[in-house]
Amino acid sequence: MTEIRSIGILGGGQLGRMLSVAASRLGLRCHVYEPGAAPAGDVAHALTTAPYEDVAALRQFADSVDVITYEFENVPTSALDLLESIRPIRPNRHALAVSQDRLTEKTFLNGIGLLTAPFADVPDQADLDAAIDRIGRPAILKTRRMGYDGKGQVRIEDGGGPVEWPGAPSVLEGFVDFSAEISVIVARGADGRVAAFDPGLNVHRGGILRTTTVPCGLPAGLTTDAVLIAGRIVNALDYVGVMGVELFVTGAGLIVNEIAPRVHNSGHWTQAGCAVDQFEQHIRAIAGLTLGDGRRHVDVVMENLIGDEIDRVPELLAMPGAQLHLYGKGAARPGRKMGHVNLIAP
């Protein structure tokens, strides 16, 4: 494998920012490509601010790096086609294609023998009633592409009534009666080695992750199963890099909610809990380096700072055992992730 010295990152948000910091500790440089405001640009070696349709900017970006990764899934296919003709993209395009489309993702997961919520393809509003008859109520209608933090989702309640169409081809997911949601941050190296961090217990409000707690407090057999499921997914995709795998805990076992082919919000606790966090692990994997030691050495609660919760910074700075991460974003808005804090307990 060619020695990697410079890493290109598509997307300049907080994940790109923390990836750049992790790469710098390993003596690697990051070049961020972002069409809009880029908090990652404050810490990266180089920043290109240009639309994904700018062919000349994309070529110059690709020529300046040795490998390309991404901090979010929704990069236009045309841009990826051009970039991949110049430099390798890790994780691979197949993993990206699977995760970009909720229908493709669930079909893939079922195809490798993993459980998901029951689902139905709803390509158009005219197909919705038949899908509801098949899946039943309550259910959640989600756009097949785009959408995160609860966006692009419509809850269909029991008892009938009109359903707001989200305006794009969608998938209808049946209701899952779960007792908890956990996530596994798993890494797979270029050599095929798989390493996972301890599963974390997630709490969402309004579709946005609020806290992740590690250890998750669930039985060892169940957490082992969760790690094995995550390993099965990255192996099936011939994956290189870090992935977030969200799972529901149910009476029938673990059900995969969704996968994210990148570092993940629910893995931020690793910055305080492990010698090698999820960001360094991702950089190691895509650069062809040996995966690091991700064993947890403390208990951690990660809490997102959403919107005007950024006003808590003075309080958090004075709190014993608090590790604060601020993203360098502009104005606080409702639902906007401004930072997070890792609360550490030995």
C-alpha cells in the first residue's frame, strides 16, 4: 500500500474537525472540501470552499491528497465518480451506496441474515395506503435518501387519519417495541482486522441524540451479540474505516436500526474513555495503519450541547471530570449541535 501522508475529507463539519485533529496527532495532514461554512477549516492543513459541481476544484483537491474519506453520506454521485478516478475513497463506494438509501440498507441487512424493522417501499404517495395495510400502524414514514436527526420522517399513529407525504420516495417502517437503543462503533482495517468499542446506551429527544452512556448496563451476552453484528456488517461490505451501528434491544433480540459509514455522534465518548478514540481509529484504518487499543478505561456519559445549551459552557468548564468539545460554529439555532461534553467517572 502507498504510504499515506495527506487525507482528503469531504465535509467540513464537526466530524471533519475532529478527524483533522486526530490525523495531526499521527503526523498526517488533512485537506477539507466543503461547499459552505467549515468548522473543520479552523484546524485542517488546507480547506477548499467550492460546490460539489466544481470539476476543477474537485480535481485540484484530489490531486493534493493520497486518500479520500467523508464525514457525511450525502455527497453527490457525480463528485464521487470524479474523485474516485483520481484517488481511492475509504470507506468504499459500495458501503456509501448502501447507507445512502434506507430501502437499500434494510434490504442489505436482511440479506446477510440480520433483523430490521418490517418495511415497505413507498415510491410515491399513491403507494402509501397499500404499504400501511401491509405494515400496519403505528409506523414511521422516512424518506429513502437524505434526512438525519429526525428530519424527513413522519410518524403514522394508530387509529387512522391523514398522513403528511414527505415529498420524496420513502420507506415505511413498522413500529418496533424496544426497551433501549444501543450503538456499536466498529472499525475495520485495510488488513481486514475488526475492532469494536464498548456498546453505548443512547437516549434521543425530538429525533436528536442527547446522551450516550458507557457502559450501557445491559447483559454481557447481549453486548457481545451487538459487537458480533457490527463485525458481520463491516466484513460483508469489505469495509475500511469506522462505522456506527445503531440497534434496538427487544424481547426478540437485537434489531438493526441503521448504519452510518463514518465516525458517529454516539462514539464521541471514546475521546475520554479510550487510549485511541473513534477519530484516530478511522484515520488509522483509512491510512493503512495498525488499528489502536480501543479498550475503555473509564465510565463516560457523553452529552450533546444543542442550540442555546452552548450557554452552559462556563458551568461545564468548572465541572470536575468534564471534557468539553466545542465545534466552532456560528449562531446557535434550535436543533443545531454546537458541541458535546464527556462526563468522566473512574
